[in-house]
Amino acid sequence: MSHLIHIEPSGHQLHAEADESVLDAALRQGLALPYGCRNGACRSCKGRVLEGEVHYPGGVPKSLTSLDAAQGFALLCTAHAASNLRIEVEEIDSEHDIVVRNLPCRVMQKRELAHDVIGLELMLPASERLQYLPGQYVDVLLRDGRRRAFSVANAARDDDRLELQIRRVPGGTFSEYVFHHLKERALLRLRGPLGSFYLRKQDHRPVILMAGGTGFAPIKAIVEGALADGFPGKMHLYWGVRGRRDLYMHDLASAWAAEHDGLEYTPVLSEPLPNEKWSGRRGFVHEALLEDFADLSPFSVYLSGPPIMVAAGRESFIARGLDAARFHSDSFDYAYETGHDVA
Ligand SMILES: Cc1cc2nc3c(=O)[nH]c(=O)nc-3n(C[C@H](O)[C@H](O)[C@H](O)COP(=O)(O)OP(=O)(O)OC[C@H]3O[C@@H](n4cnc5c(N)ncnc54)[C@H](O)[C@@H]3O)c2cc1C
């Protein structure tokens, strides 16, 4: 039997089945309630039950004090609805609402996505979850205290698994290690989530997404999150790379466009190889976008990839009428700019 849950102050409503926690029901329906461990220990998911009853099939969590209970608080990651509910909890709508943590994770899969890009699938420990907004990144913490930033390439739904897409930087400390030495089952330490590159859901303008190279990683997470939430607006995705072989998820992006009316996909190659027989768009990706849009004032733009591409995009798009406040970017700067101070 399912129960109707009304959330204050957002006014959102959701349905919770008997066998799922209030938090799981909310996440399943695209509502970002706060959480941390998801097993009743960290209290990040605390909310107040204003009307109705909850119960805890696994027992009342030890971290829920009798004072909490007397004041009507519940831990929504383990609480199940026993009736229709009205609860009070702040939904997450910016990176400032999320706790940044250090987490260990295990490499479950390592696979070659392109000649110079490796995909890693990472699994968090059973008792841990990483709450993040699709588009955010994590720092990989190296043994010597240095950090390397990589965007999470999947949406936050399957939050015990994280995908990274790592381009090999010739001579790069971490990426060369990943290519030549990192083995499946190895442990990595992460810190995150970080950054403010995520879809502003309250902004209802049509969206232009532009990725350069592995800048596709956060864009992939953003698109996955938007599609899962039933994003009703329009999205136009541009992906710029050198050759056809660098479009390492071309089939996925093409399938998005084929299956979703509001989503268009334009791959752009700057240096296709002669044997690649490319009949699509050529040149720099931001220039292709400028050829397609005479006026960018009605749009919001999300752009990720090499710093030089981000800078060129920012300048030329704003000159083409884009509101600077609607330009969001993740510039894949080198490690010295992401800091070396490990907490
Ligand atoms: C917010 C953010 C998100 C990022 N997300 C991703 C991602 O999802 N996928 C991804 O592949 N990269 C991503 N990057 C870039 C990545 O963090 C760097 O490329 C990182 O420095 C590589 O680490 P490394 O140890 O292999 O190389 P390093 O040891 O840091 O670099 C060695 C030398 O190579 C040069 N170098 C380093 N990085 C680059 C580069 N990107 N391009 C050209 N020359 C470089 C520098 O001169 C540097 O001195 C992101 C960066 C930021 C800031």
C-alpha cells in the first residue's frame, strides 16, 4: 500500500511504498532530500513529521535521540511511512546544502573508452553514499597529498557507484598511473562532491550544453539526471573532439536525441582523420554553436572541457547576447589550480 507524502516548505508531493524509506521514495521521484550514510547513523536526513506516523522496520536508529522523537523528528533514510504524511525538510537545490566528505572507494571496472580515455566504475563502501548534484566533481586524493579533479560521469541515482572518465595526460602523475598500473579491485580515496557545475532546475530557459573532450563526463551526468527527472524543456548538446574515434559515447548521445523530442545532439570534429569519412560538422565546437544561434539571449549555457575552450565560449557567447549569469562552466584546469591541501 502506498502513502502520500507532502513536503514543506517546497509543497512537493510524492508517493511512498510500504517497502521503501521516505528518502528512497523521494529520490526515486526526483526530489533531492539531504542524506549522508543512508543507514540512520549520520543524521543528515533528519526531518520533522508534522502530520502522520512513521515506523522503522529495522528498529529505531540509535542516533535518533528521545528528544528528537519527542520533537517529531525522524531519520528519513530509514523511516517508512505508516500513514499519509506531512513532513518538513529542506530540499537540496545548491551545492552549499551538501556535506563534502572524504570517502574510500573500490575500482570495480576499468575499461578503455577511447585510445586516450579510460572509464572507471567506482563503488563506495556498503555503509556509505555520496550525495551530489549531477555535474559536480570529486578530487582523487593521491598518497603524497596532492589531488586530481575528475567529474562524476553518472547521475546521482545509483549513488553507490560512481563513473569517472579519465583522459591520459602525457607525463601526468595520476592519469598515467590509471592507464598503466591501476588494477580492478584497487582502492582510491575521494573528496567530494565539489563544484557548482549542475543544472539550475528553477531556470526554465532552453539549455545549451557544450562539451570538449572528456568535458562530456559532467554533461553526461547532467543529461542523465535531467532525463530521469522528466526534464520538460529543450536541450541542445554540442560535443567537440578532434576525430571520430574521440566521440567515445556517440551512440549514447545519439540515442538520447532519438528517444527524447526536446533533446538535440550535434557532434563537431576539429581534425577528423582522412580514413574517418566524417560527413558531420567540422571546426571548433563553439564556432559551430555560434553558426547555429544568432542570438543566445533566450538560453542558459553549460560548458565543460579544456580551459581554452571554456574561455573562448564564455567570451563569444556573451558577445552573442548570452546573460553572463546564465553561463555555467567547468574549466578542466590542471592540478595546480585545484589545490594541494588535503584535509
Ligand atoms: C573541476 C575539474 C573537473 C575535471 N574533470 C575531468 C574529467 O572528468 N576527466 C578528465 O580527463 N579530466 C578532468 N579534469 C582535468 C584533470 O583534473 C587534469 O587533467 C589532471 O591534472 C590530470 O592529472 P594527472 O596527474 O594525470 O596530470 P598532472 O600530473 O596534473 O599533469 C602533468 C602536466 O601535464 C599538463 N596537464 C595536466 N592536465 C592537463 C590537461 N587536462 N590538458 C593538458 N595538459 C595537462 C600540465 O602541464 C601538468 O603540469 C578536471 C579538472 C577540473 C578542475
